Amino acid sequence: MSVTMATLGNDRPLRPGFLVAPLGWLNEYLAKILASEPELLASLFELTPHRMHVLGLGVAHLEPALASRTIIENLARRSPQTSLKQILSNWPRGLDRALHALLDTTVLAPENYRALVALLRDKATATHLHHRRVITEPLIIALAALPPPLRRPAIFKLLDEIDGMDRLVAGLRFLSDRTGVIFDRLITELGSMDQPGQVRARIAVLAERLPLPDRLPAEQLGTFGRIDDPAQIRSLAKSWHNCLGKSVHEINEGTSLIYQSTADGQPVAALLARANRLGWAIVDIKGPKNADIHPATALRHYEAFARAGIPRLADIAAIRGLLWHRHYSRRR
């Protein structure tokens, strides 16, 4: 829904407004208040992108039972510093600039608004955010996940160069487990480096210690069975109305695999990809028609593959990206 000019029960025209759809989880959160205070809808119609983030950040720091018409109206109309100070108890330096730097496409997840405030209270991450023209949600997730020793300029520079850096720490833990290097020692070592190239080189050395996968994963992994026959894969793709059939070429080349499970009466298929020396990893797990499955069910399946030494591709994407970036930088 979009609003450019409207009136709600009175003759006062509303200012050009913003989309209601980008409010995401806030719509459901505010519905209870709007049911008893419908006049608040006018304030929501007049939200700007910046004010949307003020509202989202404020509500994210409130207990649901504490939200009231007065608080919502203050967040939507009053000075952001005045209204947010009452909720946060103080005003982190650079908060208003950070809120203006957020993308205007949608509200952030509540936990990421809370993470943003925590990052602005940390000297290293706050300094980095102060120099950003645009602050994205993946950047907030990536910075929040970094342990203190990795909150360094050399690591920050890599955030813009490599995809999947929001899962860097998960990738480093994967390397630590596979190579036998103590995780805390690895974090301290990388945090002592001053240049991104040094970080990339150290990670590359660790990755090159990994043995080449010399065999396929087992045909049966928990409730999942591997499908190798192209005709069977195409038949499954046709009956499920999805794109599994497009993976036949990669499967024939030995760079992709498909596993299927019908446990608990819920048919699902897992697509695996080989990530060079990092081994096999799960790209995704979907149901028929590429339908998403319940998060709890998905987590149970991912954990079953993890026990077999097969991580999610998202967890090692940063490490994989660092290796590719270093390889092509050398070639250039």
C-alpha cells in the first residue's frame, strides 16, 4: 500500500507518505495498538524512510507490553534523539547518522536494530560505521558477529570485497576444526594483521592444508539417500515442479549432488556442491515446488549433514570467496 495524499476522518491532508509494506514485522506489532487507537494510522502514513528506522529501532528495544500510543507517536513525530533517549537511556554517538545511512527498502529485523546500537557503543565498529555512506543489514550482521580481536581495519576492508562475510566467523571455525588449529589462537593471529592481503594469505595457507576430497559422501546420510541416476533426477524435478533437472550436468561432472528424504511424511531434497578443498557443502534444502520448509525441520536436517562433516555453503562462503579473490588478484 502506498499513500501520497489522504485524509483520515478529518480535513487535514496528510503529508506525502511512505510505503506501509516495508514496515514488515512492525505492521503485525502495531496492529494491536491500531485496533484501539486507529488515529495513529495517520502517523504511519506520514513516515519517511529515516523515521521508519527510528520507529523500528525504538520498538525493537521495547518489551511488547510497554508499547503505547504515546511512545509510538513520539517515535513517529517527535525529535528522534528525544524519543529514543527515553528508551535507550542514552544517545550513542553517530546514531542519527547511522539511521540515515540505512537502506530505505525495508525495516531491519529487531535483533539487528539492537546490534546496531551495540556496534555504535563499541569504539572500533563505531569508527567504521561513522565512515560508511550506506549501512546494510548484512554489514550489521557481519560486524556484530566479529569477536573483539577481529574488529580491525584489515578485516573491515574485506567486508566490501568478499560476499558472505556475515558468516566469516562460522567459516573460520570450520577451518579451525578441519585443520586442528585452536580457534582462539587463529582469531588472535588474524586480528594482529594490518593488511587484508595478510589475512587472505593466512586463510589460504590453512585451506591448502585440507586434503582433497577423494570420495563422494555416503549414499545414505541419516534419512537422506543420494540420487545419482539422471533419469530419476529429471523425473523427480518433473513431479516436484522444480529445477533439480538443471543440476544434471554438474552432477555428471562430479561437482553437485542431490539427496532426497521422505522422513516424517515431509518430502525434501538437498542440493550439495563441491567447494574445492573445502569439500562438500549444502546449497539448500527445499520441498516440492521449491517450497521452504519449517525452520526447525531445516535446522534438524542441516545438523544431520553437519554430523557427516558437510556444512552449509553459506557458512563457508566467506572462506571460499577469499580464496577466489586471492587467486584472481594474483592472475591480474
